[in-house]
Amino acid sequence: MTKNIKSVGVIGAGQMGNGIAHVVAVAGYDVKLYDVVQEKLQAGLATISGNLARQVAAGKIDEKSRQEALKRIQLADSLEALADTDLVIEAATEDESIKRKIFAQLCPVLNPEAIIASNTSSISITRLASQTDRPERFIGIHFMNPVPVMKLVELIRGIATVDETFETARAFVESLDKVTTVAEDFPAFIVNRILLPMINEAIYTLYEGVGSVEAIDTAMRLGANHPMGPLQLADFIGLDTVLSIMQVLYEGLADSKYRPCPLLVKYVEAGWLGRKTGRGFYDYREDPPVPTR
Ligand SMILES: NC(=O)c1ccc[n+]([C@@H]2O[C@H](COP(=O)([O-])OP(=O)(O)OC[C@H]3O[C@@H](n4cnc5c(N)ncnc54)[C@H](O)[C@@H]3O)[C@@H](O)[C@H]2O)c1
């Protein structure tokens, strides 16, 4: 554990927030998990519990660690409950106005020495930091999905982030048994700057009728040796998140090559957001999932 961090607040109990709470608790930190939607908190805890049990079955952790990790996670019913934590990791919906409101509510109650991190996939850390009372103690800690499985975490300094914040964040992430890579604060950082245009191009390939969902995913799995096809991956990330990241790239870099595919927009407008809503490029209500195009 990192010496100046004992307790961690996690905001957002969705796919990423519950994964972050999981790995942080397994590493021995006390966790307070908050979500604006009460049911998401309960669902997040159920997911953590299921994933911990799976890790025990796979021999990755023992039964005692599972029970201790679960005991370390407290569900918080307000942001005020996070006031005495040493580090808060924001993992709410990828929407700058939502994140801004969270920081406006959190900063006045949060211990002034605490570090705030955002798990944003694409939004400027410098701009998010400027909306807080502590830009020097603000940093991007970008976990990958699914958090308990993926080794990499990107660290992104805002323009004002001081060395102490950066070193504390790095030591914290390494204490979770993750590997860090450092990205400059430009739209979508490294992983998503490269990955998301590929996914968007796969959606254009579908939109233009070059191939079906199955053909595109099979082509990239067997032809490029990707572990899963780009459309399956898009469903896994969440199509709303994919669209938000493409919009940040398109607007932030002012280059038409990042234009979000209209078919992606249509899926998001339909509420077909991928695995988390049961339907995206595949329909997960069927077993095995069937392509929707
Ligand atoms: N999905 C991915 O693969 C991935 C990977 C890395 C980073 N991220 C980033 O992580 C963040 C969360 O993404 P996700 O995939 O977990 O999304 P998600 O939709 O699964 O979860 C978002 C959660 O935030 C909650 N929320 C919304 N407004 C809130 C508020 N005001 N206060 C507290 N909670 C609020 C929602 O209720 C929801 O439970 C985003 O910034 C996203 O870009 C996502």
C-alpha cells in the first residue's frame, strides 16, 4: 500500500467504477463506492462479489482475501461520505458536464489534502482539473476494462499536476499490481487515440456494407490476430462511451478523420449501448449472442 493513501473513494459504480473498487479493495485499501443511482450501487457490489468468487475459483486470490476485500468496500449514499478519503477516483459517465457537477459538489467537502483522479477515457485532464479547487493535486488515472484483468493503467498529468501527486499516483497504481504508462494530456491519450479510430472504422465498414458484423469481427480476429473483433469490443466498452470518445477526438483535434460513424450515433440514440443494455452490435439476450446486422 502507498504510505499516504489508506482510503479511496470511487465515484460511479458502473463497469469501470466497480472494477476499480474491486482491485483497490483486494490491494488492502478501504473503499467507499458512490453512485447517483442507488440500484447501480447494489448491482456494482453484486458484480464485484461475482468477480471475486471467479478469481478464487481460478486460484488468483484465496477465500480469505475475497472476504476481506468485500468487507473493505462500503457503499456511500452521498458524496459527503467520501469527505475523509485520501484519494477519490471519479469513474462516472463520460460526459464533461456530469463530471464538472460532481467536482463542484465534491471539492467543498473533501479533505483539502486529498488527491482527485479521473478515469476519463478522453476528456482533457487539464480542463477537468481547472474545474476543481486543487489542479495541482488532480491527475488522470485511466484503468482499462475489465479492470481486474487488464494490466495497464495510463497516467496523465494535467498542466498543473505537481510531481508529488504524480509519484503518489504512480506508487498507488503499482501497489494494485498494475503496470503504468505515461501519456501527455491530448484527446484520448494513447490507448484510445489508437484503438477508437479503428473501432469507428469497423463501424463505417459495417455502415457501408463492406461486411456483416460477423464478417468484420471474424476478419479482425483471424486476420489481425485480435483477441476479439472490433464490434464485439465496442459493445464491451459501451457504445455511448465509444461515441463520446470519438466526439472528443473529432472536436479536440479538429480533424474529419475522427468523424463518428452515423450508424454508431443511431445505435446510441436507440439505447442499444452494447453488453450493459443487452443489445448493441450483438443481441446479448440470446445465448450465444446474435449479430444485430
Ligand atoms: N467502458 C470502458 O471500457 C472504459 C474504459 C476506461 C475508462 N472508461 C471511463 O470510465 C468512466 C465510466 O465508464 P463506464 O464504462 O464505467 O460507464 P457506465 O455507464 O458503466 O457507468 C457510469 C456510472 O456513472 C454513474 N453516474 C452518472 N452520473 C453520476 C453522478 N453525478 N454521480 C455519481 N455517479 C454517476 C452512472 O449511474 C453509472 O453507474 C467514463 O469516464 C469512461 O470514459 C471506460
